[in-house]
Amino acid sequence: MKALVQTAPLSLEIRNVPAPEADVVRVAFCGVCGSDMHAYAGHDPRRPTPIVLGHEIAGYDAAGRAVTVNPLATCGTCACCTSGRDNLCPERKILSMPPRPGGFAQAVSAPARYCVPIPDGVPLEAAALAEPLACGWHAVRLARRIAPLGHALVLGGGAIGLGAALAFVAQGAEAVTVVEPNAARADRLRGLDGITVADTPTAAETVIDAVGIDATRAAAFAAVRPGGVIAHIGLGGGTGGFDPRYATLQEVTFFGTYTYTAEDFRETAAAIFDGRLPIVRHLDALVELRPMIEGPAVLAALAEGRIAAPKVLLMP
């Protein structure tokens, strides 16, 4: 089968690769994630080349049913799995990391327990966003356990930040502001129900850093109110920006959040399907579709900030 293979940092090509032999899902759409971009730049030792990236997948199972795929496989028996925190399973394996080739291909191997059926009438393009949106859904759910959401602030308007903002609305935040410095991307986010797009941070009870660099961590601490919560999703890099003195004196809770549980994934998919996450109504603004053969040019353009859409979906 055909796949988009990363052969070296900043180098991709279409190749013939072995097709999966079991639990086959034919890929209709696969999103380009920030983690794919880290690997593309050569910054992720967990993804050695040659490798097939991509894990945000919607397609068709062996019976021809439309499904969206939870790419995070876990053991199911460890303490994390049995306590509902399967995203922390020490044996977790995600599509696009060895030994599981990713979704920038015509097909992947995904056991049925990781596939969520897509109802009739729901575009597969929308369902392909279940994975990135589940990251924000998970972060907001964890934040709600600590304190009321109140006014919410999201730093970064890419797919992860977008998902967090929409999850804030769906889970009852009083107001939601997204800070996105890319003017073209910010314009695409305007018009989403319940979300304000701003150039600079505003004070908030709950802050999600969907970028994760020194500057956004510092901005999160500058914006969070006393007694508030900061959820750190982004993996942009750096070590600065954390303010332990402010966190201590003002009782600010700071926590990291990684991917999502299986329950979070199912809840996110259901929220897309029933409209609580209004992706279907805003697909044109949020998603750009490109054929997989254009993958090398697409990832190069994303690396240079030349694509405004929060999410690009490749089509094998």
C-alpha cells in the first residue's frame, strides 16, 4: 500500500509499504498533529526514521463501517488502566510510534475496541478530530475536579487549543477566551459560539497552555487568578515560565495533562456527534483537506506557519 514515510528530518516521500494484516481500518482522513511536526523536525527520539506518522484517523473498518480511531493502545490490566487512568499505562503504544505505523497511509491496524462507530450523517472529516479534541476535553475535565471553571483562558488556537476552548464551552465555563497571535488563524476561530478571540491574555480562573513554551507558561501565571488552575498540555519546549512563588502564595494549581483516557475519547466523539462540540457546523473554517501526495509540501508549510487552518487532514 501507499504511505507517506518520513525518511529523515524534514524529509518525506510516498513509498510502498506492507499493508496491515489484521484489524484493518482503511484511512479516509488523518490529521497532522503537533507531535507529527516535532517528529518531522527531528525533535522526537520516540519516532525514529523511517517512520509513518499520523494518529488522528477516521476511516472504514473491515465490515465497511465508518469509525474514528482511538490510537492509544494500553494493556488493560495495570493499576492505571484499572483505575480509569489508562492514558498513563506504562505499556501504552500510540499509532505513529514503533511498533505501530501511523495513519499517513492507506490503512492502519486498529483493533475493534479502539474504534468508535460514526453515526450516519456525521462527516468523517469531523470525526477525525475526535483525537485532538479529546486532549482538550480531558484537560478541562481534570480542571473541573479542582475548582469551578469560571472564566477560562486558552493560550494557542491550534487544534489542541481549539479543542480545549470548545470543551470549556461544552463543560460549563462562564466565558472562554482564546489567545492566538496568528491573525489568519484567529480570523478562522471568530464566530465559534461562546468563544472570544484575543491578541493578549486576560485574567482567568482556569488557564490552559496549549503551546507549552517559556513565554506561554509565564503568560499563564500572569493571567491566572488567586486560587486558580493552570493545565499544561503543550509540549513546545523550554523549562522557564513556571512561578512557584506565585503558585504557593496564591494557591494556584499547576498540572500537566497527557492525551486522554478511553472514556474521554468516547465522550469527545459523542459530543462531536450530538453537536455539543460544534465541529460539523464549522468544518470549513476549522479544517483544510489535502491529498496525501501533497504531504511533504503540507508539513513544510505548517512548519513555516503558512497554513491558517487549525487542522489539516490528509486524504490517502
